[in-house]
Amino acid sequence: MAECIRFVCSGCGHSIEAWSDGNPFYIDEAGKKKYAYHPHHDELEKCVANDEPHLCLKCGRESKIDSRLDSKVCPKCGSENVVDTFHLEGAKCPKCKAGHFASDKEFFCVS
């Protein structure tokens, strides 16, 4: 089961929804990533890693970063100032550069 939370910037109201399970994947016979999501448990058992959604706090780009990588960098600007979107609580908003993200206490869903 996965949960989804929404983070909202206190300055500009920009919001980001984040799922707890990310994007689990396995490598098929051709060497390509294949994503496996709940409730496909047979595929989930094959997973070797996770493409985790991240937000670059420098340029604002949202991207998936392979969990097997030691160094987490933004593919757009090269900054190491990236945060897993499920852990944005308190992070400074890259859009307005003034507000900070806080979880929306009135939003919650599970899958």
C-alpha cells in the first residue's frame, strides 16, 4: 500500500503531490527498466531499485533519480541540492525562493 501527501509552499502556494513508493523497477531481458506498481505484486517482487521523484531546490525541476546512484544531482542544472519529494517538509520553495513547503493536513490518499 502506498500513501500520497501534498506539500504546499507557504509563500506562493505551489504544490507537489508525492507518493511513498516512488517508481519501483526491474530490468527486463533486453536490459531496459520496467516499472512495477501496486497492486502488481508479482512484478514488484522482481524490482531491483526505485526511480525516486526529486525536486531540485535550485532550478525547480522535478525528476526521477535512480536509487542505486550514490550521488543525487539534478539532470537539468547539475545541482546536488535535490530532495526526495516525499520529504519536502520545511524545504525552501524553488519557485518563489521565499516560502517553505509544509504538508497539507487536509489532503491524504492511499492506493
